[in-house]
Amino acid sequence: MVQFEDLIEKVRRNSPDANIELLRRAYAFSATEHEGQVRRSGEPYLGHPLEVADFLADMHLDSVAIAAALLHDVVEDTLTTIERIEEGFGPEVAQVVAGVTKLGTIPFSSSEERQAENFRKMLLAMVDDVRVIFVKLGDRLHNMRTLGHLPEAHRIRIAQETKDIYAPIANRLGMSKVKNELEELAFHHLEPRAYEALRTKVEDRRRVTEGQIEELRQTIATKLTDAKIPIEYLEGRIKRLFSIHQKLKRQRINIDQVYDLAALRLVTHTAKDCYAALGIIHHTWSPVPGRIKDFIAMPRPNGYQSLHTSVVSERGFAFEVQIRTAEMHRVAEEGIAAHWKYKEGRIGANRDEQYFLWLRQMLEWNQEVRDPQEFMQSLKVDLYPEEVYCFTPRGEVKALPRGATIIDFAYTVHTDVGHQCIGGRLNGKMVPLRTQMKNGDIVEIVTAKGRRPSRDWLSFVVTSRARNKIRHFINAEEKTRATEIGRKLLEREARRCNIRIRSKLTAQSTTRLAAEYGFPKIEELYAKIGYGKVAARHVLGKLVPQSDLSEQAAKNEVSAPTVGNVQPSQERITVRGFDDLLVFRARCCNPIRDESIVGYITRGKGVSVHSADCPNVLNLLYDPERRIDVAWDRHDDLTPYIVSLAIQIEDRQGILADISARIADIDTNIKNIEATTSDDQRGRISVTVEVRDVKHLQRVLGSLRGVTGVLDVERAAR
């Protein structure tokens, strides 16, 4: 555990003018408040804030940030208030502590809503003072390092959150060291079998590769010295496990086909030296076409600059070389922390700096997104590293996420351009709207007046800006239609009950009726009826006495519709607040028991139930008004669910038998199995199994990932 005096010595060494007295008071206060508290590991709780403070000291941050790190958990985990922190340590420290403190006292309807609002609060605080995220990243890093002491369910939840949110935030801030460690730790906890299998394979390759790397390092050092190009730093390394894992999954290859498993990193003095070194390297070894990237001339949005190239040695050994200056290297490792400046006694970034543009834009685009699931999905998309650089016909650079389409590009130009887009020219050639852009593409958007967004666009757009603009437009139209449908449904119900509804809907009665349901206008209530969230009969009962409702209406009640042979009782899912709605599981994702699910009102069919991470929940279920809470029936008899799995394999004799045996060993029935192979010594196995619930499915996936020769296992759509 870090000792406080060692921390003080480090702070003095990095910043002789630091406010040591502030840190001593913060440490003493934290020690008093956390006295008697222990972590799951059995260690004193005080060790955690000390580790976080030490992390910030290594980043050369100021006394306010380090004091906030020492105090960051006292409000959340003790009876201390923010007001007391401000009184004792000043408004700056209090602001940072408040920014990292979760919303503990406000009631939320779900854990998803709590998570979304906590992230929204943290990001808003980060705009005002980015030290908030430094403390939070330090907190998360130490928690990930000690995650093994938590129960499995907690480990998986925290590791997934780290992979989805915190590692991408570190990446967007250019903090590669933090991002890399967070990703490696998350990979280790989320896929332990795959992690260990890959680690073993890489270690086997390492013994051979390290000798080759050292030989290449000495060769290039000699060449650069002869050319009088200064070398400040030159090292060889093996790529990170998570990076290799991502490449194997993305390209569906095995580790023997990863040609840039090894890499050299050269740090020199000037940008001119970088380009000169690139020429020497290409003169020495053959460059791989299409693998040269110039991030010096065109830096990444997080400020990263470097030259990347992949080359092949005379022995056929492929490797990557990264070339940068010392300042570029410092920015690559520390990111935005390398740009801190003291201004009037306060450390902070200029709000006009490019490193915060993405954050302010993200918050602006999502400020009206109240649905927690939608907010979290948009956040994950926005945090995805921007890797595609395209140009307008005038040469303006647009950076978009990988997979971005013509429609995404159109909305980055202007909302009206996106709404009226009818096509695009990619490098002078007309292409469909779904076309994904590549680095260097020149994109020209073709528009037409009167064109309106299509709901189909939501199935392929990538950026949250495009998705939110399209949703906003369609939601407005949907609400208008729902309002009209709701009005007609109420009028139809009144006719069935022989009631003259128009005479009942006076200005006074409609205002009272809307207020009774919590709406400012009657149109809002009509929309709820149209969406199926409020029953027309129930609203009618508020306008007239129950005794006035005709018995004839009861005789004319239309029974709930069915879909195929599916009945509500067969689906083992209940709709909260309703007992007469047809419920059916969506075939696109085939949710199974205990999986997180979301219901969506489908007019004329009932409620379709999707798994919470189904792509259609993000892409197609664009209207939160039509979502409805659903839950698994606790009285279910645990009838098995049919699940399809897609397994990528190395083509070896006996692997099909090994996979079948692994599935049988965990009491799982195989309904169907098919195997295909290709010319590159790889294959695919499709297997359909019966599982009882999510835990059973996770056991099957984990067991299959441990089979020798299995590259990847994914749940497939039925």
C-alpha cells in the first residue's frame, strides 16, 4: 500500500510549490472518516484513496486534484456532506469531489436510469473541470486492479462498464497507458478462458519473436546512426493481448495470421527526423501497401501524433514501426494531462481547446435524451475511437467512427443536409446511402427539397448525432399520428358505450382530465392512448359514471390478438401494470430467462420483447414512448430455450467431437449442429442448444472458449 509520506515526497519532487498543508489536512480528514472501514480484500479502506492520489501524483497534477483524490469517497461512503468538504478544503476541491460522487439519495426507477444519470452528472462536471475524470479514472484503475476480491456478478458488471465507458474515455483524452491497462484488466475478467488461451499462445510466440525484435532493433539503430538521425528512445514490444484479441475477432483469423504481432517504437527529436527515419526504414525493409498512416500531418482528435508503418524483413517477419518525437510520445502516453497549464492558481484546460470539442458536442447532442438506455447506447457510440477521416469537396476534414455512412457524414455538415439527403458521391461516384466511408474518401452530399428522413436509416447510421436528429424528426411525426389515433380510439369507445363524447369534452373537463393523468394538455393524453400505454376505456370512465357505461360494450369487447400459436401465458413474461396485453419474444434477438429485456408496443400485435442489448433496441426502437416495462415471470416452469451459437475454429481433426463433448459435459442438449471449412485452415460450426437461462448459456460459452482451436464463440440470431 502507498504510504502518505512517500506520496508527499513524490508531490514535492514533481511540484516544489505544491500545497502540502492542504494534502496533509485532506489525508487526516479521510483517515478519520474511513476509520474502521475495510475493502473486500481485508485491507484498510484508506489504502484506496492513497492509491488514487498516487496515480494523480504520477501524472504531475496539482494539489487540488490530489486532495480531491484523497477525499473522493468520503461523501459517498460516510456521513460527510459536500458543504463540509467545501468549508474545510475550498470550492475547487469540493467541486471535484462532487463531480465523482454518485447520486445516492435520488430515487430512480431502475439501475439503468441510475447508471445513466451518474454518467451524465460526471460528464457535465468534467466539462467544468476535467480533473473530475482524472480522479474517476484513478479510482476505476485501482478498483480494476483489485477486482478479483468481488463476487463474479459484480466483477462482470464493473469490467463491462470499464470496457464500454472508462477505457474509451481514457482513449478520447489520449491517455493510452490508462486505456491499455483498463482494457487488459477488463478482458481478463470478462473472458478469462479466452484471455488465458491467448496469453499462452502469445507467450509461445514471444520466445521466438523477442530474438527477432532485438535483431531488428539493432539493425535500425545502426542505420539511423549512420544517417545521423538522433535516437532518443528505441524499443521493441509484443502487442497487447486485448489488441490481438480484437484483431482476431474483427478479421476472423488465428494468431498465426497476425502479421504485426511485434512492433518497434522510435522516439526522435523533430518531425523532420520522423519523416527521415520513415524513409530509412522503407529503404531497409519492404513496406506493406495501405499500412502507412501519417498521424503527424493529420493528428487524431485526442491530439495523438505519430507515423505508423508496417514492413516485412528480409526473412519474411512482419512488424509495425511507430515513429514520433519526445513531445508526441509524452502526449501519446499522458494525453490531455500533458497539456495542463496553471492559470490564476487553477489548473484547467481552455474551453476552446480541441480536446473538449467532442465532449461538449456529445452533451449537446444528448441533452434531450431522457431514456436511460438510449443515453447509454449513444454514449458508447460517441466514445468509440474516431478512425475514419474523410473530406468535403472543399477539403474540410471530417472525423467519424469506423463504419460511418453517407447519412452520418451528411448530418455532420448540417441537420437540414441530413434530413434532405437523397444520395452521395464518393470520390466522384454515386453510391447508396448505406455505403461506409474509408480513410481519405472525398464525400459530396446530394440533397432534394422536401425529402424527409426515413426510419430505415436508423438501422445503419452510426453516429449519435445522426441517430438523434432522425429520431427527433420521426418522433414528432409519430406523436402527431399517435395523438390522432388516441382521439379516434376514445371516440370509438364512446360510441360503443352509447355516449356522446363531444359533449363531455369541454375545455374545463379536458384540462381536468389531462391533469388527472399528469399531463399539461389533453393532446398528451391522446398520444398515450394512441401509443397503447393508457386504455381508452379507463379514460372514458373518468368522464362519465361507471354505471353509464353500456353493457353492450362489454359484449362487444374484442379479445386480445394472437400471433401464430403464441399465447400470453406461453411467453413467461409479464407486463408491469397490465394483465391483458399479448407478449411475444422478438425473433431478432430471442431473449432468454433472466436476460435484461425491454418491451416495445407494436400496434395490433401486442408487446414484442427484446434483449436489452439487441441492435434493434438502439437502431429501430427509436421511440421511448412505445417502450414498456416487462419482467420474467417468477412462476415459470423453466422450460428450455432454444439458442443458436456461431463458433469460429481452426480446422483440426477431432474438434467437432471435442465441442460436442464439452456441451454434453455441462448437461446441455444439442438440437442441431453443422460444420463448414474453408481453404485457409479455418472453419465455422453452427450449433443449436437448449438452455435454461442466461447463467446456463454463459457456462456453455465459457466452456466452448476453452476448447483448443476455438477462435471465437458468439450467440447467433435464430
